[in-house]
Amino acid sequence: MSNEFKAMWERQEVIYAPEGHKVITHPIAGRMDFEYLAFSAAYSPELQIVLNMPLSGTETIEKVKMLLSQK
């Protein structure tokens, strides 16, 4: 973790959290559905943190686990 990120995190300078649904078509796993949240740093709007969470009720979590288990 960078010192800059750590300092911003400790100050809680994260704002603007758009959210939504994202579909990714992976060449091996096929369709994967995610919910996402995107956060921007208050004093560095060019920095963004995006959290992609497998959508409930889909096979996405199993596909992610399968991809992570491959070497």
C-alpha cells in the first residue's frame, strides 16, 4: 500500500460512490455479473477505487473461484 493511499484512507478523504451492475464476458469463464461501487479521493479525483462484488443469484462467484485456482 502506498504512503499516499494510506494517508488518504486514514483521513477518510473518499467521496462520491457511484454504484451499479457490470457484466463482463471473460474468454474462459463466460458471462460474469457484478455489482460495483466506485469511490474517488476528495483531493485527488483522478484516483478511483472500484469494488466489484459477484452478483448474488448468478454463477459468478464460482467462476471467479475457478479462475483464481488456475495457475
